[in-house]
Amino acid sequence: MQENLPPSFSIESLVDLIKTNGLLVSFAVLVRMLWHQRLVRLGQRRFWSWDLLWEVPMAVMCAAVGSGVASYFALEGSQTVACIGICSWLGPSGSQAILDRILANYAKGTQK
């Protein structure tokens, strides 16, 4: 009987993980910085603020969510990057607004 063993951890596997996902996370950081810059232009934020610090973990979270969505829909290559970019641009607030709208339509029984 096969036991549930944790995956083997080595420096090589960590380096491979960083090489594979580093570009995707850096793209998500770039998109979140564009979002931050947009809010600065609108006067809703200052450029050098604590909000800028919170954009980095937000980008990592958005990259993970975008990668999961792309995996679910079996997207590959540039489609995965586009999915991560969209999830990063929307962020948690935009994603929640879209999900609320979709669920409200299904709750009413009318699918548009």
C-alpha cells in the first residue's frame, strides 16, 4: 500500500519552481503596479504609501488564482499569462463584483 508521503524537497526543485513561476508572478506584479499607478493618477492614492507595499502579496495571490483558473480551463502558454493578467488587473474587489453579478443572475433563475 502506498503511503501519503510529502513531496521530496530539494534545492533543485525549488529553483525549478522559481524558474517556472517567476515570470508569471513578475507579470502579475507588473499588472498590479499598473493598477496602483492608475489609482495614483485618479488621486485615490499616493504613490509612496503602504498601499504600494500591499500590492506585492496581492500580485502573488492573483498569480496563484489566475494560474488555478487557467489550469481549470486547460489553458496553456500565453493564454495562461493572459488569465493571470486579467486576474491581477481585477484584483479581489473586481473578482468579487463579477462573481456577485454572476451569482445574482443564477439566483434569480435567469441566465443572461
